[in-house]
Amino acid sequence: MATELEELVGFITNQNVQIRQLATEALVPYSLSEPSVFKADDMRPIKNLKVLLNDVPQVAEHALTSLINLSGDLDVLELLASDDKFLDLVLSFIVHPKEQNADLLAMVLANMTKSDSLKRIMSKKQEAPKELGSDESIINQLMDLFVKGQSGAYNKKATFDYLAYVFADLSKHDDIRAYFVAEQPYDKVIPITKLKVFTEHESDIRRKGVASTLKNVAFDLDSHPSFLSTDGIDILPYILLPITGSEEYDVDETMDMLPDLQLLPPDKKRDPDTAIIQTHLETLLLLTTTRPGREYLRQVNIYPVVRETHSRVNDDDVQEACDRLVQVLQRDEADEEPSTQQNRITEIEDDEEEITEV
């Protein structure tokens, strides 16, 4: 069987495009079940699959699918992530409005950003298609693809949902978080404000990636005043609405809540993904790191929302996150220890999970 597979792998470089197509399609299942075959001969098959991105769309599709499956292996991941020409190829193809494999390119890029070396994407530039209306910065192009490309609006063959995972992984780096909270000269918009509107999107991939990005950016304590200001970044309604259901509150409780949380429709539903709810709760906990943050969250009375979330979501991690948040909100400020701030951040960092499994 191994010999037959090795022969099949050899056909992906055949000069006949039909043979290449058949071979790459047949190999896709083996990229999951027999990944070692692709690592033979100093990973020559992986290197050949990378080249096939330049092939006809059908061959490129199968090559990308195999690379996505294989990039769960750390050796393969580093081979892809360290190849600057391959990265440039992925980035140049993904922005084209008629690229048939754009979503697969977004998926392979999402897996590649698991490598810290992909931080270099922040300095990369290329000419943007006029249809995109972006500048030369790659990260701005990806942001605009994500916003303008949802549900096939930019490219009929793509949704670009997996770019949310790209942003989530990039935002784990301290030096990259600054990008998300800085107004961009070309459109005068702060990038994180482009993402916040997707916390209740129909795509669970978008919601999950955006929730993690918001949480990661919330580690930037200097930006908290803007996060909580209605004249600034204003992310609080976009964090609270996904964890809010159709439950009714007392009039006295409702009066102090944010306007967005008042008079919700009777069919309002809480996010069905408990991992996303937990992420939003941890973002709220990060926003309590400073005293002004805690005081503001008390002022807008988020406690009833957290209380109902704890009561109605049957998940241990969600309930634990609710408990931690309530303890902070109900604690007397005089009891706050100087070390509590850093402990709170450390606890959330320790709970961090990878989300970029494609």
C-alpha cells in the first residue's frame, strides 16, 4: 500500500494536467490518514503541493486541501510558515475578486498564523485590487476582505470567514495589538471597530474568531477607556448582546443597563456556542482590570446579564467565568489587593486555547 501511495504522490508533478488533477484529488484523504507519506524525501511532496497553487483551480483546490490537513503537523507548519514566497503567493491570490479557492487560502493562512513567524505579515505590502478599496498594507487588505467579503459580497466563491482566526492569532502578540486599536490613515477607521459588529453574525467561525480577537486586544489596558466609551471604540454592547437571551429584567435593573440591552425582542437568543460565551465573559473580566473599568461595568449594571447567563447556560466553564466576574464586581474596592490586577490577567492567559483548527 505504501508503494502505491508513493507512486500516487509522484503523479502530482506529472506534465499532464488531468493526471495531476486525479492524483491530487485521490491524495486528499491520505493527507489525513497517512500524513507521513507526504513527509518523505525531505518533505518533497509538501514542496510540490505548494507549487501547485499556481496550477489550474481544480488542482490548486486539492493541493490546498491537503496542505490544510497536513499543516496540523508542526514540521509541515514551519515549512509552510517559513516560506516567504509561498506566503506571498497565498496573499496575492486571496485578494483577487475572482479567486475560486479564496476560502481555502484563508484556511491555510489561518493555520500558518499559528507560527509566530507570521508576525511578519504586518510589514508586508502589495497592490490592492481596485474593487477592494484598500491600501498597500496586507493586514488592511485582509481586514477589508473580511468586512466587504462576507457572504460572497466581494467574491462569489468566498465568505472569508476564516480570516477571523488569522486576526485572533495575530492579536495574541503584544506588538501587533497596537494595530487593532490605531486609526488607519487610508480610511480613518480603527480596525477593531470593523470586527466588533460580527459578534452576532450567522457564521460561528466569524463569531468565534472575532470574540477571541476582542479578548486578545483587551489585554491592552491603555485602550480600556476607549473600549468602554460610546465616543471611542465602544465594544461593550457587542460583548454583552451575544451573552444575553430573551429573559426579562426588573424595571429597576433595566433602567441602568446600556440602551442596546433594553427592550430586546422576545425572540432574542443567546449565542449557542458556550466557548464563545466564555470568551466574552473573559473579555468582560479583563475590562475589570482597572478601577475605572470596574466602576463603569457596575454603573451600566451588567450583573443581571451575568446572573442570567450563569443560571441558563449549563456549562461548567461558563458558570465558572460568571462566578469570577461576579466576585470582582461585588468586591469592595477597599479589598482589592495591588497584585489582583496582574493575577486576573495571568489567569485568563493561562486559560487561553487554540482556536485555529481548520
